[in-house]
Amino acid sequence: MFSTPLLTLGVAATSALVVALSGKASAQNADEMAAIRANCRMDYLRFCAGMSPGGPEVRACFQRNRANLSDGCSASIGDYEARQANTPPSR
């Protein structure tokens, strides 16, 4: 079982991953961000815990470990990336 401080770090890190993935958070993708936070917390702790939350190294870690991520985490990131690929840039 993970201790509370470790889970707190996981929450902070997955929040940082969400920010790294999104660039800018909007109401439009809030559900996808919540899904990534919920589904990727344990994957962060498993694969990327030694990395500082909020940096590009966390995103790179998730990309490197994409084949090993849990199904829920991988699907959440995939859904987000697909939506971003089909969303024109804001002006």
C-alpha cells in the first residue's frame, strides 16, 4: 500500500502531466483532463516517480512507457491526443 505522502505526490504529478499534455486547460477538455488524472496516477508512481512534476520529462516518461501504461491511462491519453489532433488551434 502506498503512503499518503506518496499518493499526494502522485496526484501532483498527474496534474502536472495533464498540464504538460494540454498546454492550456479549457472547459472543452476538462473531462479528458479529469480522466487522465484519475487513470494515470498509479502509472506515474510506477514509471515516473523519480521525476519532478510539471516538467517535460514527465511527458517524455509517459511517451517512453506508453506500451506499459495501464489500459485506462493509455486510453485516456489516446482520447485526449485524438481530440487535440482534430481541434483547430485557438486564436
